[in-house]
Amino acid sequence: MHQVIVSPQHKKYVAVRPGSRGGMQLPREKYVEVRETVSAGSPLPAWFIDATKKVWGLRLDSGSASNTVLVRPETALNYSRATWEINKGCNFACDMCVVWQRPFAGLPMGEKIRLLEMVRDTGVLWFQFTGGEPTIDPDFIESYRTAYDMGMMVEVLTNGSRLDHGPTLETLTDLPPHKVTVSLYGASAETFEALTRTRGAYRRVLRGLRAATAAGLPLELSLIVTEHNAHEVDSMRALADSLTSRTRYSPICLRLTTVTEAHSTSRQPSTSTGKRCSADVPPDTASTTWTRSAAQLCARSDARTPSIS
């Protein structure tokens, strides 16, 4: 299984590592050198071995590169990013969302593979699974493995409720994603379940987050701040900080004009309006803080990341 991906990214060439934030920019001649080395099954160049050790602490030997480095080809379209809503369906019924009101829908597995092949052939390196809730899709694991094996840096955008599911956790551990981004809706069961309108949601998400943390997954929490949970922002921050060092804040102001029972099983929508804003929430909750990812580093011309010359 590959440990490093070498790929075009728009007008640049990069080396990235699944599950890691670090990355390298390469001049095209170095990209071509690695590509030809891997294609021929020849020993890795010494400069590449030294660079991967410096950036990721890897100890690649000088043997065949075919089992450790996956090289993505140049493509005519040369896209670099894509997001895929793998399904229309969710196991939560969040007040500000309409997805759960729709019938569950998604492509059959054969068409999912065909779509992933199309995405790969356009050059996409950074690929995000979302939904709906992607982890409840019956084909999520196979789709994830396929994207990973194609040499994509995968992100999973999830509510976190299925991260402790055995096959899902095993897959994400064995084939580490670029990151797993989880939305957090409160710091107490009462608030969390009132907003998601799903009994047991808070307990299930905490269980999933703790399993992901214990497994060492690259976890990022997105704190969804609304009028409904703004009073818990400090507690939400503390909870997030206890689980990961990567947290971002997404203020959404919801003007709720009707009240829906927190544990309603009918999942009838309330008449609410939502808009992103920084008003009516505690100070600083509209700010966004996170460490630069490899994607951001490689996309910026002034990125502070190793550049091979």
C-alpha cells in the first residue's frame, strides 16, 4: 500500500501523505523523475528518500518504489478538488437542514465506481465524501477504499455517529484519510438532541469521536453555533479541545418561529430560517482557527513547506 502520493495539482506538482498534514512542492522535472522511477520499478532517488524523512519522518529504503509511492498522471482537465454527496439521507434530523426530509437515495455501486473513475481521470487529488451522512451509505466503505486506492487524499465530512462502527473505523485506520471533519451541535445531551432532533445523538457522537481519537485519526471538529446552542459555546470549545487540537467555528443564526419536541419521532420540520452571521453569539465564535493543511500549503505560492529544487 502506498505511503506517499506524488501528483499534479493544478499548475503545480506535490508530494503528500495520507493521514498527514505535511506536503512538498516539486518542480516538474522532479515529478517526472519520480514518475519514471516508479514506472520502471527502480530504486527511489536519494533526494526523495531524504525529503520524505525530513517532512514525515519516513524511512523509505532505496528498493523498489512501486509499493510505497503512488504517482498520479497528468491529465487534460487537471482538476485538483471535488466534493461528492454520496447519498441523500441522514440519521439525524437537524433543525436547519432539509436532507433528512428527502427519501434516501444514491447511485448503485457500479455507478459509484464509474463516477470515481471519472473523478480520478480529471486529476482530482483532494476528494471529500459528504451527504447526507456518508457513513450510513451501504457502499461507503467500498467507495472510500476505491478512492483511496486511486491515490486521492480523502476527507470525510460526517456527523460522527458511526465513527465507532467496527468496519468503518477499521477502514479509516488502515487507510488513513487526509482528515475527518465532524460537526458538533452542542455540549450537552439536551441541547445536542434538541438541535438534531434525534434521541441518543449526543451519546453516539461522543462515542464515535472518542473512538476516532483513540485510533489516531486526523480529526477536525466544526462547531455549528446557532441561537439554539450559543449559550454552550464555551463548553463546546472545551469539549472539542479535549478531543482534538483542530477546531473551527461555523456560526449560523436560526430564527426559530415554532418549537419542535427534542425527541420527536415524526421528524416534522419546524418553520425556521437560517443564515450565516456573527451576531447574537458570544464573542469570537465567528472566528475560524485551524492549522494549515497540506492542501492549503501546496495551493499557496508563499507556502511554508519544503520546496524541492
